[in-house]
Amino acid sequence: MGKRFLFSICLSLFVLLVGCNSTKTTDESSAKPQENVSDKKEKETKEEQTSDSYKDDETGELFNYLKSQEKIKSQKMGPLKLNFEHVNIMKLSNIPDDRLSDYQSLTDIQLTNPFHFIDIKFSVENTDKETINFSGISHVILNTKKQIKMSSNNLYTDIEQYDMKLFGNAKREYQVAVPFESDVSKIKSIRLVLDSPFDEHLNNVAEKKELTVDLK
């Protein structure tokens, strides 16, 4: 499998509906261990039960939404206007071995099955008539102080995103998926470090910027 578009996700196509049925019995001795199994299952799937999830029917991979934020204020960086669609913390499980190996080749972080990642989607509009160069997010910093470099830890492989040129009066969408190893329950916010945009003469048109996003 090629790496290009390896991590593309179609939320509208893959939806997993999770349900469970239980059967009562008059045998108390058999009912008690059943409760124990149920309790254990609840602990194992606590994240799934507190979030939406969907399944990739082709690979069998299961994506669970754990934390998110969609209400993010638009940002201005010189002539660039940034609009964030979402910042999500997700869990990916049921990963085939070959897929896990492919993901591992895209990051410095040691991946397991399952693993967690931060999914960020945003658009950038150049309101000027001149071409501007912008590389997007350079680092993601968790409130646990863990710093992750984007260029060596992005699971999305759309090669067009690595083209920094944004022509005059044009707009582009960006999406990144950043794996991490921290305890999800301790992550309350993330800080996005946005690189300085610059013109064709290599002059910065805005300063580097940091944006803190609170998660819920």
C-alpha cells in the first residue's frame, strides 16, 4: 500500500453503532460472574462509551472520538486568515499489522495497537494579491508539557500539504494527525505553534503565533 492518502478519513461513510443486549436469569450464581465480565468490559471500553466512533469497513480499523473542540476563534497572520474546523483527540484500534507498520514509518513516536492521535483540520485564506509561503503548524504542545514536532510526526500523507505556496486571493485546507503517548485523561488543552508566513522575497509578513485550544 502506498503512503499517499494513507490516513484519509471519511466520517460520513464509516459509522459504527454500538449496542448491547442483556438477558436476565434466575440463577444468581451465574448472574454474578456475568456482572463481573460486564464491569471489566466497561472499564476496557470506557473511552468508546463516552465518545462517538466509526469503523473503516475496508480495513476494520476503529476510530473513537475522545475529546474535541470546534469553537475556535479565527486567527489573522498578516494577509492570512486561518479558520479551524476542529481539534479532536482520537483513539485508533483494531489496526492490521501492515497498516500499523505503515503508520510507524511516518512518525518518530513508538506506536502500539491501539494508539491515540490529535486530528486538526483548518483552512488558510490569502487575502493579498501576492503569493505567500506558509508551512502551517510547526509544533503541537500538550498541557502535560509534551512537545511534538509536526514535520516528523504527521500521519496524513497528502503531498500537496507540503507545498508552502499560497497564491494571491486563494484558499487551502490543511489536515494533520499527530500521534502522542501521554495519558488522555490528563490532556485538557493543546497549544499550536504556527510558523511565520513569508513572501517570495523571504521576508516575514507576520510573526510566529501560538494558539491554545481547550478540549472538552
